[in-house]
Amino acid sequence: MKEEKLPTRFFVYPSDKFSNDVISLNSEKRAIKATETSIKYGKKPVNVWEVDLDSLRLLRKNRVSIPGFHFKTYAEINDRIQSWQLLEFRKEARVAKVKKVLKEIGQKKLAKKRQPPVA
């Protein structure tokens, strides 16, 4: 199977002022590499932050730990700006794994309850 190349340019669109401030402060402190820019998505211009892949991974990791931190991710693929969620797959796999483990634990508890008491 042919491996797909990752897009080279990534953009983050903060959903609210708080999220924009978080990205701005991290950019100023040089925790992430982000530059403010404007892209054309659909027919509308959108003000976004251009980030590299490492910064995007860091932002996505922190999205879980910072309540109220929400953003959309876009990527330039074949000279077109598209919504991009490729890094989200790992989260779905973890959820399935957790459900499987919980199911196994539930089955073990049922098996324990069904055993006759030992005299």
C-alpha cells in the first residue's frame, strides 16, 4: 500500500477569544511555532495561525488538558485548503480499547458472582 505524505502546511482556527489568546501566548513564549495569517477556505477569508506539525501535535495534546480550548485544523493539500483531522484516529482507537477492557472487567465480576460460596 502506498504511503500518503503529510501536508506541509497546517493552520489552526481558534473557536473563541480564549483559544486565540492561548495560542498567541504560547507563540510569544516560543513554546510553539505559530504565525498569524489569513487563508481562503471556501470563498471566505479566515484568520488563522500557521503552525508546524510538532506544534500542532502539542496543541492537540493540550486541548484535552485545558478546559475551553477549542480549535479547528486545516491543511494545504494539493494547493487547496481543506479541513484536516488525520491525527484524531489515535483517540478513537484508545476509546475502543478502554471499552474492551471495561467489558472484560465486567465479565470477570460476573464470573466471580456466579461461583458457589466456598465453605
